[in-house]
Amino acid sequence: MKWSKLKNFLAQCNLMLNRSLINKSYPPIIFDVEKQRVKFFSKATGQTDPVYFDEDVAKEKGFPSLLAPLTFLTTVSHEKKNPYQYLHDLSIDMKNILHASQSYKYHHLVFAGDQITMESKIKDMYDKKNGTLQFIEFESIFLNQNKKLIAESLSTLVIR
Amino acid sequence: MNIWNYKSASIGEFLPELKLEPVSRTNLALYAGASGDHNPLHIDTDYVNEIGLPDVIAHGMLIMGYLGRVLTNNFSQGQILEYHVQFSSITNIGDKLTCSAKVVKIFTNDKKKNLELELSVKNQDDDLKLKGHSLVKIL
């Protein structure tokens, strides 16, 4: 058997094993939304509206504190003790992975001072192009300190 | 920034597009720090050379963050119900990105008027980097 064929075969066996991890959930992450972090994230994504930087402006608009930008919740997922644990669980090398898609459904705004709990699980795994591209979907929900659902997300990663 | 008025939106209409400065290493370093995404793919040239890439590549989520500004430049953030993107191709250092949004649907749901927008990010060569859509409540 040619090496490339063998590699493909092994990859496919691996994928079959991996599928048993569908529905695996990860321990919740608790994240305090700090003002400095909101400002830093807002600067890094080029926001210009003072509602992201100036607490007085945010309060004038009736908000409790600085507003967190639309994609701010992505920071929560990187706060895991070992953010790449799932790669280890799935025996995937980080260098082979890319972000394929990202979805958010919003229910409530997030502000500095909130405490967010993120609960995630592996929702699905599938492959395309005869197994040469494998996909993993992570589904997450985000709750605030009052246990109110604030957002849902779906992240799809592709393994090359 | 609210030059475009969603109250008179019509299907096929484009929101004011957002043209960005070329993507720089500083942008990626700042985003790595701010987001907590420390994947070396975005910040460490030695690492990317080792895995056979010529240079670091942008975080997809950074570009999603940029594109989100087209939405929040024209709507209050609380109006935005859904925001989805697909990362179509890699964004490189130096890419000059244009973020666009187009109204594709206007409908009433639960007595609330909603807009559906089609979103895209392209570079200077018109290569598609991101495509997506968003659902926004307007009344």
C-alpha cells in the first residue's frame, strides 16, 4: 500500500473512532467581562462607537456599562485551561485545523461587569470530498449571571 | 455614522461599505492579545515557516469582527438577532478588505419587521474572504 493511501486509510479510521465523541460536552467556562478587556477587544476590531470605550456614553444610552462588540463572546472560548483539549481528544494536530464558519444568535447584549457562563459540546462531525476534509461542529450557549440565555453559537472547524 | 436609514430600506439596496487599511502584523498581534486566540498561525512567522506557509495569516474571527462594524454602523447592536459567516479563503498580511452588506429580504415575523442582509468581505483582487448573512429587527 502506498504511503499516501495508508495515510488516507488511517485518517478515515480515525474519523470513525472520533465520531463517538459527538455530543461530548466540555466543562463550563465562567468569564468575567472586564472593562479593560472590552476596550482592548473593541480597539483590536477597529470599533469607533464610544459606547464600546467610554462608560459615560454607554450610561447615557441607558446601558449599565461598556457594551461588548458583536463577536466579543469568542474571547470566552479561549479562556479554557487547555483551549486545545478537543484537538487532543480527537487526535488532531493544530496545524491542520482552520475555522470554517461561525454563527451567533443573540438574545441579550453583553456589558462590562457581566459574568458569562459558556457551555459547549461537540454537535456533529462529518466529512466532505471523500473524507479528505473533515468537519467538527461545536455548539455553545452563553448565560449571564442571572442565568439568562444571552447568545448561542455554532463554530465549525475544518481539518485538512 | 447612521447615514443610511434602515427605515426606508429596500430589497437589493447596499449599506455603506467599509473599506479597511491593509491588514498588518500589528492588527493580528493586537487581536491575538485581545481575543485570547494565541494560535501561532497568526503571530509567529517561525512557526508558520516550519509548517510550510510563507507567512502568518489573519484570524478569521478578526475579519468577522471587522465585518460586524458594517452592521453596528447602521443598526443598534440590540437590533441584530443573528450573525453568520463562512470563511471562504485565507486573509493575508497586506490584504485591503472591503466589507459589504446588502438587503436581500424584508419580512414580518411575530409582528416584528425584520431585514435579512447578505454579507461579504473581499480583498483588493475581488477575492471573497468571508460571506455571511444577518437577521436584524427594524420595528
